[in-house]
Amino acid sequence: MAAATPTSLRFLLSVSVTLTLTLLNLAASNSEGDALYTLKRSLSDPDNVLQSWDPTLVSPCTWFHVTCNQDNRVTRVDLGNSNLSGHLVPELGKLEHLQYLELYKNNIQGTIPPELGSLKSLVSLDLYNNNISGTIPPSLGKLKNLVFLRLNDNRLTGPIPKELSAVSSLKVVDVSNNDLCGTIPTSGPFEHIPLNNFENNPRLEGPELLGLVSYDTNCS
């Protein structure tokens, strides 16, 4: 049997690498599909907007309201104003290429999973006009690409996490119409956020008076 030539070895290696990358992308897509299907199972969907979310498919990229990049990784979930109720799930934190999570104007309850702080590519988190309770997770301060954070018109409590002051990319923060407490941050991106984006939080004070006011005042 003739020995393989360098050219044929290079070809075989190229095919092997391509096949390996393809399988890895498919596995990742399947993992992301599992995460989204877990979200589907946690939601009530009277209008069947999630009907195409079929867990038997290898990739969720053919599902309605889901957008993927050229590597079949999920980059957008667009479910705003979809008459959904239920709660968010920690598995959403596995969508590591997700840039836009749009779930505004629904009736989602429960808390914001801290695992959303793992979405390192996230640009926009829109959860406004829901019925979400609990606190704003400090882990959101790890979202170094976040530009839009809209959590207004919910039932959130607790302080605005100081960790968000380190997210220099933030341009829009709206937490109005909740039940937040403590003081409004003034450092980092909060220097340019208008005060009306914090209004209608009866226990929220501020802005911070350079250390003269305890940050968690009114939070007990």
C-alpha cells in the first residue's frame, strides 16, 4: 500500500479539523437549544408564539424569534410583547453569544437569574413592563458589553448594584416604576443617566452625596 503524500495528509488533516469544528458548533447549538427549550417549558404561551421551538431539532436557528450568527450560535431572542407569563430560567446564562434578550411587555414573574451575568456578549437586556420581583443581580456588573438595561415597570426591590458602575459601555439604564431602595449611583455610566429613569421608586434616594449618605439607606 502506497504511503500517504504530504499533500494528502494535509487534506485529511483539513477535513478532520473542519469536521471537528462542525461537530463542536452543532453540539453548542444543541446545548443552546436545550437552554431555550427549558425557557419555553417555564413559560405559559397562550398565543403559541413558541410553537416552532422543537427540541428534536439539532439547532434552534430555525425557530421563530431566534437569530443566529454564521456559526449557528444564538445571538438574539426576540419575545417582546408576546403575551407570555411564567418565569426566567438560569439556563439562559448558557447562551454565551447572545447579544439581545428582548422579553419586554409580557407578564413574566419571579426573579432575574444571576446566571445572566455570564452573557459576556450581551448588548441589550430588555425586561421592562413585566411583573418581575426580587433584586437586580450584582452579577450584571460583569456584562462589559452591555449598552441597554431596561428593567422599568416591574416589582424589583433592593438597591441598584454598585457593580453596574463598572460597566463603562452602559448608555441607557431605566429602573423607574419599581420598589428599589438605597441611593442612585453617580459614578461611571450613571454620570449621564437622567434622573427620571429612576423615578417612582418611593424608597430610592439620591444621587449619592459623596459618601455622606449610606448606600443602602432605606433598604432595611
